[in-house]
Amino acid sequence: MSMKLNEYLSQAGSPQALASLCLCLAEAGKAIATLIAQGALKGVTEKMHSTNVQGETQMQVDILSHELALAQMVLSGVVAGVLSEEVDLPVWLDAADAPFLVSMDPLDGSSNLAINGVVGSIFSVLPNLGASGDDAAFLQPGSAQLAAMYLMYGPATLLVLTVGKGTQVFTLASESGDFVLTQSDVQIAADTSEFAINASNQRYWQPAMQRYVDECLQGVDGPRGRDFNMRWCASMVMDVHRILSRGGVFLYPRDCKQPVRAGRLRLLYEANPMSLLVTQAGGGSINGEQDVLSLQPEQCHQRVPVLLGAKNEIERLREYHRQA
Ligand code: AFP
């Protein structure tokens, strides 16, 4: 009999409050999966005329997903504050003494909904250190995370979770509504011949990234001595899940397209939770030279370069950035 999410959390020795939060976020994922499955019938593919704090066009479904996740966190009673990609300032709940803060991207990759692509929800759980109401409370390094999770809305709805004891994959059993453990203690191979990057930005990359990708593209005739494959889903959850499933590296490097921006992806609710899930599976995650999880956040919505996946490739990339 496969283990259900609540049984895993109990067996992992998670405190009851953390288990309750994970179960509530799982319920949010189920509600979001049901919402986006309506597609154009419920306007899921329509853009709004508003933009989020990133200056990116919001979709109605972004806001609805934010509200569904927020409602579950209120219900859990264990969340003091929520930082969301979809709203400028953190939302402080009427639970100042609650043990957790949550940073989230309620619907990552949502621009892919217009083409019925795979999207996800990303959650990062931090301790509430008592500074309730102070937005700086969220500015904790990724190493402080108590849990990280993503929901992946694909042919199957998956929940991928770490509570610091490895990375686990759960699959939603549609008939029972339970998330059932289908892959335990994921391990990412240290070597790979597959990389993921948006190659249209090539002319903007730093020399270290130019060198790494060029060597991959030279294949068996080049210094790597083997051919490489490339993927790019433009949906971080899908790209990261491929790496957890079959290895590889995901690269969203610093580029000079918009020099004021360090990269595209956000530290607190994309880079940090994904880096915890990947490192708990034996992979690496850096911003170029430093481990992502060691970075001290300076702003709630700050962006960072993210290079994550196969450990030996990430260390090669770190070395190239040091040499540059
Ligand atoms: P959207 O949420 O706007 O679709 O962006 C998705 C994302 O944040 C991340 O999931 C992708 O890896 C990355 O952006 C894709 O960026 P490019 O569109 O520049 O390739």
C-alpha cells in the first residue's frame, strides 16, 4: 500500500504544525489544478490589464491561484505572513505568533497556459522569527527554509516536497483525492549530457556561460568529448522536474539584456525553494560563484541568476565563473 502525504509527514517526524501546513498547501494545489483544467472555458488563458511587481502582465488565473493558496494558509492557522509574486507587499495574517512565513509563486509559468502548457505552484516555508508585520522577516537565506514544495499541473498532478530529509514525489490519486508517494529520496546524477537554457539570450551572457554552452554545443569534437541535448520549457517547475526525474542542468544566468536585473528568477519564491529541493536530491545550485541557499536576501522580490542540477556540471560552471 503506497504511503499518503500525511503518513509520510508523520513518519518523517515533521512537527504537527508543519504537517498541517503541507497538507493545506496540497489542498491549495488540488484547487488550482481544478481551476486551470477549465482552460478557456473559465478564462484561464486570458491576460489581465494589470501587471505584477515584476512589471509582468498578470493573468486572471494568477490572482485566483494566489487567493486559493492564501485561503488555505489562513485555514491552516500556522502562517503569520505570506510573500507572493502576485502582490507587492507581504500579506500579514491575523496570526502574529504563528510559527511560519511562506513565500510563494502561486502559478509559475502561467504564460504557458495560453498554449495549454505545464505550469506549477512553488512554496517556500521559513520560520517566523517574531518580527511579524516587518517585511524584512522574509529576508532569510534559503538555508533557513523548513520546507520547500512545488505542485506540477501536468498529465498527472504531482506534489514534490522536502522537509529536509530528502526530496519526495507524490502523485494525486484522482479518485481518492490523496497525494500518494510515488518516488522517494530522489537522487540527481552528478553528471549529465542535457542542459536547459533560453538560447535566445546568448549574446547577453557573461563569458563563463558563453564558454560552458559553447563547449556543450561542440559536442564529441569539443573539450567535453560527448554530445549534449538541450531542452527549454519556459516553465521552471517543468524544467526542474525533468532534472529531478532524469538529470541535467537548468540555467537562467545573469545576462546584460537588462543590466539592472541580476537575472530573471526571484530568489525567495523560485530560486530558494527549487534549490532546496535540488540540493536535497544531491544536486547543486549556484548564482555563478555562490550557493543560492547561502545568499542573504536584500529585497523581497529580488532576482538572482540560477544555475542548478547535476553536481559535477554545477561545479564546472562555478569554476568557469571564478576563472572569468
Ligand atoms: P511566467 O510565469 O511569466 O510564464 O515566467 C516563467 C518563468 O518565471 C519560469 O518559470 C521560467 O523558467 C522562465 O520564466 C522562462 O523565462 P523566459 O520566458 O525568459 O524563457
